[in-house]
Amino acid sequence: MILVEYLLIIFLAIYLVPCKSLKCYECTGHVSCGQGQTYLAVECSGKCMIYRNNYDGGTIVRRCCTNECGSKDGLRPYEGRYPAYFCSEDMCNGARSDGKLFGEIIDPLLTSTTSVLSTTNDDCYDCTSYNSKCGIDESTIVYGCKSCVIYLNTFDDNRVNRRCCTSNCGSSGTIDDYEGRRAYFCSSSRCNGIGAESMLLGGTVSSSTSTTTITVQSSFQCYDCSGPDCGKEGSALLMNCPTCMLYQNPNDQTTIERRCCWWTCGLSNSISSHNGIQTYFCSNNKCNGYGAENVLVRPVKDIFE
């Protein structure tokens, strides 16, 4: 009997105790980061990490790692980079960990203070999908970028990465090689927000010196309907819309209105007021379809269940 109870205790200790979740900084040196900014921290089920982006003037990148992070903390190659530093304590990839990479303490803004200042002035999202607000919230925006860029991290389950680019940027409206990945570049404010990843679904890059040019659309197919089935294939569409939009019906908050916006439209991939109603705007074909309502600040829950 004692042996059975002992084995039961071991089982509970191993299998029923929840896995530890860390808080890691998720940001780059383009903003003040790694020095107590808790709003830039994300929940992470793996390890915290830090590396230097040699494609972008050596900018510091702090992030969560959940794949191929290794069992031990410390320095090692990752995603073709060396060194990358891994650690397993809350927010351990802050500014003090920079010295692990270089053997000295450096300013987290060392490479961004001069590189961000450029001849253009794009506002770009600079975050990954570990942050649920990435591509939506003001806190994930970096100002004064040369270009915005978005890519899928093939080393991390194709997780979406949205970045501010200040050097080695591809031409606007093209897919090019960036950090060894196929990336889409654009040069308008917040153009790498939610929905921009759809630009990566076609074409290939044959080498780092060639690009695949994308025709940038000026009009789109937008769903124009409301109700529980609106936004699914077969729903009513309008052609040649300047921008697509969606919002909650002010008289029935459980109903989503998906519409074509013809005038006074907000920036693409942003949430702003339209006729006094919180509205999401996007500029891709059918981008206001089923599921897009989840980007609203107060998303509708359990509407279609």
C-alpha cells in the first residue's frame, strides 16, 4: 500500500504539475527595450533568446524561442546565426544579457539610434505573432523605418515576423531574400500589419540577388454582407473597392458588418473610427472575411458557435 501511494505521488509530480511558462522580451533595438518595459514581454513556453541581426546593422533582437532551443542555456548557433544566447528565467533576455553576445555591456539602442533615421519615414510593426497584439496595437509600432518587412520564420513553425527594416531592404512591393528567408517589403505606414502575410503565398525567390515583383493593387474584392454566414466563400462580394472594412453593428453587437469602404477609410491593417464606430480596415482581396473580426479591440466572442 505504501509503495502504491509513493508511486502515485511520483506520477502526480511528473505529469500533473503544469509546465513552467516564462516571460520574455519580444522586441528589437529599434525601440527602448529590455530595461523593464513589461508591456513588451510575452508568455513563452520555451526559452528566452537574444541575437544580433546582421542584416539590419547589427540591431539587437529579443524574442521567445519554442523550437530547437536546446536543453541547456548559453551561446550556440541558431537559425544560421552565431552567437545566439538562450536563458530560462523571466525576462532574462533583457539589456544585461547583451554582454553574453559580445563580452561587454552595450547600449540596447546602439545600432538603432542612427540606423532608424532615414530618408523615408514609414511606421512599421516590429514584433512576432508571439505577441497577440502584433500587427494591431500601437505598442508594436516602430517609427522612422526605411521600409516595412514581413516574413514567415521557417525555423519556428512559420511564425509571422513583422519588422522595421533600416538596411539591406528590398524594393517596395517585392519579395526578396532577408535574413535567409523569403520576405515581403513595402513602403507605406503600417503596411506589414495583419493580412500582409498573404503577399507571401505565391512566387519564389531564385537567389538573393533577384526579386519577384508583385503588382500592388489599388482596388480589391471585399465582402459586402452581414450575419453568421457572411465572410465565407459564396458570400456577397463587391469589386473595385478602395479598401475593405468590418465592424460590429451598433444596434446588435453580435452581428458583424463586412463592407466596402469608398471614402474616409482608415489606414490599411488598422483599427480606427468610421462614422463613430470602431472599424477594421484592410487592403487585400476578401481580407474582411470570416475570422477577421478577431482583430477588433473588443472581439466578438461565441457569435458563430
